Amino acid sequence: MRGPQYAVLTASGFLLGSLKVLLLLIPSGGILSLTTMRHGGLEGLKLMVMASIVCGLFAELAFSRGLPVVALCTASMLPPWIMALKLKRSEDPGRAVSVSAYLVAAYAITVRLNVEDVGAFWLARLEPIFDFAAQQTGQPFPQDQVLIIANSVHGWLLAMMCLVFTSMLFLGRWWQSSLYNPGGFGNEFRGFRVPHGVQYAALALAVIYLALRTTNSPGLQLLGDFAVILAFLYALQGLAVVHSRAKQISLARGWLTGLYVMLVIAPYPAAAILVFTGLADNVFDFRGRRKIESKL
């Protein structure tokens, strides 16, 4: 907020750091999101271009890999910029996060169209790693487990992309709230809801899956990719419901901390509960109904 030069330097620093530590992408995207939401899309675009060029120049001087780094940085920063534009215009975090879902879905379609066997693609890249680990430990990995991991990597990658892009947007929004509207981010997140258009798309995909489940159609794999993306959206809505309920009954923070710990140590059952909560909220409208009851 002090000026574009500070924003470019900090965003570039985090981008360069992300070449070694991937999670540093999140603060760089947060800086871009904050700039875009506060100063507009053009300033955010300038920041994205300048930060990518700075990283490219550094990579060219250090590794002679300037153009690939510029392309990678631009591809990483483009989604949070688009999402921040959407949030600035709509003031609806559900619509903004849905933008990342569309972008990740486009990536999934591109992969499925260009890679004949995604599991085999990842298996070829994971086998050298497992072979090296087996040489170091003297314990070879069972081939069936390696195959399971290889077939799961694509889905994990889709979920991670959704999480990283959403974290970039939310970090920028939280910074904006802390600076100019204390408490605003919490209120906005507790009202998070998947847009109706996405809900109708999820219903249509469910019908298509039921129609194709007894066939060997390659479209089933793509439906699985879409299911991962939709599960992320509804898990986020479920998390918003939990936070809203915790706020209403003044639940101790330790309970919410326990939930996040569960998401780390047992992600599948914890995420499944959140997805179910988010889906159920569409039917029972937990937050809307309780607002009406409190008014009565």
C-alpha cells in the first residue's frame, strides 16, 4: 500500500522464494490480490507483469532460464488476479472462488485431452523417486501402492491448485479487511456459499455419471476430476457453516483449531464431513434459517 515499487519488490521476492518453497506462492498472490482489490485491475496487472519480469531477469542471470520462469510466474499469478477482480466487482466470495474452480477445470480438461493415460504419466515420473528411496532404505515399495499413488497424484494436484489459488485470494482479502475494515473478512467468509450455477452444474454432472457409470467411457475420468473440484468448493462452504455456527454459540477457538488439525492429520474423513455439511446447507440453509429464527 506504500506504492507500486514496494509491492513489486515484495511480490518478486516471494515469487523467487516459491521456486524453492512452493507455499511462498501464497503471499505473492495475496499481495497481488490486495493490490487489485484496493487499487483496481490495471494496477494489479502492472504488478503481475513487473514481478514476473523481475523474476525472469534474475532467473536468466542465475540459471539462463528467464522465459520459462516468466511464463511460470505469470501462470501462477493470473488466477488470483482474475479472482480478485471478480471479488472486487461482485463482493461475493463464492463467485470469486468459483473462478478458480473454472480455471482448474480447464486445466483438467487440457490434461485429459493431451495425456492418454494420466496415471501412467505420473508413474513414469514417480518410479525414479521410489527407486532412489528404495536404494537408500533397502526396502522396495510395493508396486500396487506405487500405482495407487500415481493414479491419485492428478486429483491431489487439482485439489492443491484450488487450495493455493483460494488461499491467495483470502490472504489478500484478510489483509484488506485488517487495514480498512476490521472484522469484515470473517463476516464475509462465514457467509460463503457456492453459487447456484455451480450447484446446477454439480447436479448435471451427477446425472451424467449415473448414466455412464456402467460404461468404460473416458469421460468418467474427467467427471472424477470435476468431482474433486466440486468437493473442494462444498468443503469450503461446510467450513464456512462451521465457523458461522461457532460464532453464533461462542464456541471456544480450541474446537476450530482441532478441526484444522484433523484436516491435516486425517484429511479424507474431515474433508468428507465438511463436504456433506456444505451440501446439506444447500438443502436446509442452516445460516439463513438461524438468522430468521434469531430475528423472531
